[in-house]
Amino acid sequence: PSLNYKDSANATVVTGVVDSIGGAGPTKVLRPGKRTYVVQVGSQREGISESLMQLILSIPDVRTVEQGDTTFYVVGDYDKLPEAVKRQLALEGGGISGRVMAEERGRLIPVDDEADRVRELAMDSTLNDMVGRDAVIRVQLGAFRSRISKELFQDVPDLVVLKGDDGLTRYYTGAFQDVNQAARHKVDMLLKGFDGAFLVAFQEGRRVSLQQAGARLTRPEDLGSTPIVGIDPENVRFRVQVGTFAGNVPTDVMSRYIEVGDVTSVTSTDAVRYFYGTYETRAAAELAKREMQYLGFEDAFVVGDVNGRIIPADEAEQLRQGE
């Protein structure tokens, strides 16, 4: 089967660190990247079937690259073009069609002509099937009915996002052969607030039981189980955003923040955002917003907060309702 499909899921992340007023938080620095080569095995805008989802999750080193509103799924990270071509041929042997592309500074660049020339020379090579005959154990963070902000997953490594034709968008992290390593990663995700996180295993293009992957289970496993959400609604709060600054905050504005009190900041790669208060309900936050506007913060608006990650208020409300 081919994995050339489309979807709008967005897995690109933006680093954000919560600080109190006056504290200097770290920012994510992009390092200059050299050109490497990958195999693109799909692009996604609409939902895909369960069988295709299981096939792509069987590839241990699959990852996502964002360009515009399209999510691309790529495999490998090779310094030399022939290595990527060999991986492409190996994937084809496992039933997955792919396209060799260059990756530079997070963008995919076509190299079809060069890859075709190398491919002709590599056809006679002896290739190992690199689709993945060993079981791959991943941590599924849950499945969501609505699109979730990328900020919610800002500190989740190796994130893979797949939207199924059932309307659910599933989020996975990690790829392990050792079930104990996978279990430790699951604990890390639970500590980050993904209360619905659980282990799933894939092998040779299909989901298999954890017992088949080497785990000892205390109760039977339902391979058809898919939790609808992976965030505890009790971890969802609402805040009032009162300002955003790309540089230093004006002295008079900082003085007003200090006077108001209970103002904290979130530092990202390109700006610092300031927030007032923390509320269990959106209604309470809306009331606080009006108070801030009365005090002169005319552009104040309500946002959601999930374990320190800032998301739109509408999405926070959906998570609060368990959607």
C-alpha cells in the first residue's frame, strides 16, 4: 500500500517557559542546519485508514516535518544521498512507496533527478528490509476529536501525529524495542500531564499486543481501545493575556503589571507574553478580562492553560468538557 495521503494535523512545536515577572526564561535557539537526505513516505491533510496508520507507525524512525498546512512523514536522516536511496528501496520492499528528498533548515527540497540516477546504480545492491521486523513500542498520548494546539506538545520528543478517517487525531511519542524503556517514557508523559498515556506496539505494518512485543501483562489487552482524550480536564485552567512584547517591556507597563499583581510571563522564541490570574472556568476568566480592560489593558483576552502550556480558550473549553 502507498502512504501518499493528506492531513492538516500540525505537530510543529513552539518552546514556551512560564516565568514570574522579572525572571529571564530560556528560549529555543535554532542552529544552522546542513543538508541531509530523507525518504518522504506520506503527506497528510485528511483522515487516513487504520491500516495505513498502523503501517506508518511500524517504521521506528518515522517523524513529521511541517510545511504550510501540510504534515509530511519522513524516514531517516542521512548525510549522503545514496544512503537515502537505499532506504527508499528497502521501504519499497516492505510495501511502502517513498520519495527521496533533501532536508535543509526544516524544509523539504525535491532532488528527484539526482535520486533517480543514484537509484539506477543501487538497484543491484543487496538491501535489508528496513521497514521494521522487530516490534516498535510507542506511547500514545490519547486521541482527540478536535484539533489540539501545537503548544500543548511543546516538550514532547519524537511526536508523530496521525488523523484517522474516524475523525480522531492520535498523538504518539517515542519508538522503542525495549518495553522497559517505553514504560519509563510513559511515566515521563504522565508526569507532564498526559493522564491518558498508554503503550501500543506495532510490527510489520500492524498493531500487535504488548505481550507479543515482550511485555508481561497483568490483564488482557484490548487492541481496539482508543481513549478519546489524553488530558485530565482538571488540569485545564483559564488565564487573561494582558500583553505581548518582542523586546523589553516598557517601564511604565511593567510598573502597572507589578501594581496589579498575579502577572506571570511565558517566553517563546520570538516574544514574551504576560498573563493575569488563573481560573477554573472560562466565565471567571472572562470576568477578570473585563476588570483588566477597565484598568486600561484594552487588548486583554482569555486563553487556556494546560500544565503551563498556553492554548486558545476555545480549545481549553473543549478539553475541559472531555472532547
